[in-house]
Amino acid sequence: MEKPLPTKILLCKTGDGLTLEARLWLAKKPKVALTVLILPDPRRPTGLDATVKKLAEALQKEGHSVCSFDFRGQGRNTYKGSE
């Protein structure tokens, strides 16, 4: 069985100074030059749960690159609310 490629962690700086974390699963042999974006459930404490990871790895195996992220306040991301 072929192992999935490692996940790349991307750190994205926002206009208000926060750093948000995203994950990228690159396809080994891309079928098309598109990336599938998985939007996490904003009500969960983290966007990277077992369901997202399983779906991303299945899509990657089928030749698709996949990106997912945590919203503000999810996972290791901070939330800067109004003062």
C-alpha cells in the first residue's frame, strides 16, 4: 500500500497580525492543476480532525492536492476579538 505524502504546514499572516495555520496535502501525480479546499466545521475546536485528514488523504491518493485550515480560534490559531 502506498503511503500518503507528508502534510505541509502553511502559516498565513492576516492583515490584523494573526498567524493562521493551514495544511496542504500535495498530490504525487496530479490529475489536474486544481487544489481541493476542505472547509472545516467552525463549531469544532480544531479543523483538522480524523474526518478531514481521512478525506484529504483519500483525495490525495486519487491525484488531487488538498488544502484545509483552522479558522480563527481553532487548533493553534488565536482569536483577536473586538476590544
